Amino acid sequence: MSLENAAPEIKLAIDLIMLLEDNQIEPQVALAALEIVRRDLQKKAREENHAEETK
């Protein structure tokens, strides 16, 4: 499977891995940062869902 045909989340994951590796980010630091990002995105998704439900 070529990357150009990959799902958007696969492309993003590869870009993020490359960014972390290129900047020599330690795995534990990256995981901690990704947890913060995950919580932030989950909060935004809940807020968007709530806004859609109240329309």
C-alpha cells in the first residue's frame, strides 16, 4: 500500500513519528505530550458534539 493511498490518520501518524524522531524526542516525553493532546482533542470533540446537539 502506498502512502498516498493511506488513510488520513495513517499519514498523520507517520508525520508525527517523523517529527518526533527528527527532533530526538524521548519516548516518555512524547507519550506524555500525546496524552495531553489526546485529552484536549477529546474535550474539543465533546464540545463540538454538544454544540451540534443544541442546534
